[in-house]
Amino acid sequence: MRHLYLNGAWQASASGETIDVVNPATEELIDRVPAGSPADVEAAVAAARAALPLWSGTAPAERGKLLAAAAELIRERSDQIARIIATDMGAPYGLALKVQTLMPAGVLASYASLAESYDFDTRRIGNSWILREPVGVVGAITPWNYPLHQIVCKVGPALAAGCTVVLKPSEVAPLAAFALAGVFDEVGLPPGVFNMVSGTGPVIGEAVATHPGVDMVSFTGSTRAGRRVASLAAETVKRVALELGGKSASVVLPDADLTAAVKVTVANAFLNSGQTCSAWTRMIVHRDQYDDAVALAVQAARKYTVGDPFDEGTRLGPLVSAAQRDRVVRYINRGQEEGARLVAGGTDRPLERGFYVEPTVFAGVEPGMVIEQEEIFGPVLAIIPYTRGDDEAVSIANGTPYGLAGAVWAGSENRAVSVARRLHTGQVAINGGQFNPLAPFGGYKQSGIGREMGEFGLEEYLETKSLQL
């Protein structure tokens, strides 16, 4: 029987109820976690508030040493944790190891370094001394698609800043959070500095967002849920950081390397079975190259083998749940109803068991179609033509409510950068530029508020005070 992690110890939930954890590849029950209650949130917040004076007063370098030890322990346990993620979330083991486990370890290590190097209290402006101080108790509400990484992107900077934390992990794929709590316990994080309450959003998430003892809420999830969290947090005027949905565009200009652009765009769209908020799920291609781009995308999609997360040849694991699979299937049906042309994949179940969806590509997609506007969160790529030059491509790219990520492909870096500067989005890859875990990550428009990763992520958890001398 699993327990909550409160005030430095594993404790039973006040509710006595549990939530089933299901393996999405087999549809079998694999575990149960506590369905926490508002009373558990009260206990967690009380512990976090009691621990705040000592932790915020601890030298940043000492905080960093504990984070570094935690990062190293995650690395040592990377195989175990990756297997947990492959089992309860469904990511192929290689992805679960490299991206879902080792990358968060690296991010946590980066905050260990930042805790020591960041200038918290030496800046002067005239006769004023500028101090950066922890915001206080942070409520972190995290999703299921990157169940360790998204926790680390909140908990790492919050702890480095001197905040204490109450974590509400996703109830859909919660087991990596329990592994992380075990890591923090083993490295000797002081009691109350990190607390974890598992449970549902309407019960635990809302209790965290409304609690007057929580100074800040950091949420990652859907835009709809983000609106709810922000509304609840506004009642006590909490600081809010939101990392929400996306419908990111990969803009392929006529002089780009089309083969490379299509290959990388398909890979990005299908990463984590399409369950990535920053996925480039729209590819915008000039009409003169459109047919070639569609053919290349279909060819690439056929290489994405659907299968068990532990099979070496698997490139697409299952979607995380039956509900998520059904949602994606509805969007695929909607795309066909709207007149888009299904050129790869579809709604047939590729395996008898498991929540699988075939890698799917739509051609003939027009701006304004539902599959072009809304986040599907599955392995579905929409290819959209343009005819009138860069201005039209930019207009299409900017034509959704979202602005989280994107890509621009061009024959010259200068031209790609020129177009990228016109995109209303938080991150843009130029000709396949690699993801940088030290660079700020976050969105424009309805993709969120605030930034994660690196120094910008640390500063989300800091208040600014000036002393006039």
C-alpha cells in the first residue's frame, strides 16, 4: 500500500481511498495510489509553511548540494525509473530513459549549479540594494505526459530558490512522482521542504490552488484546466505560472531542405506518441512543394512502429489511457468529416490490446479546420499548404489561440530567423536546432504564463525586494 509523502515521512491518506494505476500497453491494473483529501493538503501545507523559515535561510550553495545529490541518485536509478515510466505512462523504454529520466536529472543538476551561482543579493541600483527572495510555499500541479520531467521543472527551481513545495502529481501516471519522493527522502531533504499528495484535480488540485497558505501555484496541463487553476488562485491573489497547450507549426519555406524538414517535423509531431505540448503538429508547406512534402511525410510515418514500450523496435507506445485514445480517434474522425484527406494511419486499432493509435497524417488541411486549430495530443500531423509567400505562412502559423513552440526551415539561417521573429510563440527551432534545457520554455497567448528551465525558470519562484540605504 502506497502512502503520501508529508513532512519527511510516508503517511497514510486521511481519505483511506485509492486510485487505480493502469498499464496502457496491457490495460491491466499495476498499482494503486492514495486518493488524497483536503485534509491531506492541509497537512502538507502546514508542513511546508513550518519548514519555510529554515529552508529559505539555508545558504543557496547548501540547497544546491542536496539537489545535486538528488540528481545523481536519479541517474543511478535511471533504469528503474525509466521502467516505471514505460509501464505506467507507456513511453518506449529508450525514450523513457533518455528523455523522461536522464533529461530531468540533468535539469535538476542545472538548478543545483544555479543555486550556487545565481546573484540573489548583490545587485545595487543607486542607493537601493536589490534582493531576490523565495516566493514562499509553492503548489506544483503536474501532468502525466512527462511525469518526472514536469515535476523537476517546477520543484527544482522552487527548491533552489528557497521555496518549500506541495506537489500534486497526475493521478494517471503517478509512479515516477513516488520514485522522486523516495530520492528526496534518501538524500536527506529536511522534513516539510517537499511534500506530495496524490489524488484528482478537482479534489487535490483545487485544494492546493485555493489554500491561503500557498503563495504560488505552478501548473502544467490543458488550457481549460489552466483557466480553472488561475481563477481559483485569483481568490487569494497568488502568483500563477501556467504551461498549457499548444498547436505548434513547422514552417517550411521554399528554399529549405525539404527532406530534412519533413523528417524532423514528423519525428517531433510523433514524439511521445504525440503527447507533447510543444509538438509541431502542423506543417506549413508552399504549394509548389506540397505533394512532395506529403509523400515524404507518409513515408516517414510508416517507419514509426507501434508496439509494446519494452520491444526494441517500438517507436510509438500507447496513449496513456482509454479516454485519451478515444479523444484522438474523435479528432481523426472529425478531420475526415471536415474534408481533410487521410494519407496515413487512421482509427483502426493497430494491436488487439492497449490504448494504441496509428501514426496519422492529414493532407488537404485548411486553416480554421478543427484539426488545424485544436490540440489533439496524439500522433496526428496536419499538413497545410500556402501559396502567397512568407506573409501567408506566418499568418497561418499565428492563426491559432496557442503559441508554445514551432520551427522554421529555410535555405539560410538569416531568412529563417527573420520569419521566426514574426511567430507569436515562445520557442522556435531554426533548421532543426536542438532543444536546450537551459533556455526559457513557455508560451504566448493561451499557451501559458511564465517560463520554465534555466535562470528564467528560477526567477519565477523569486520575489524582488529593494532596500533604500
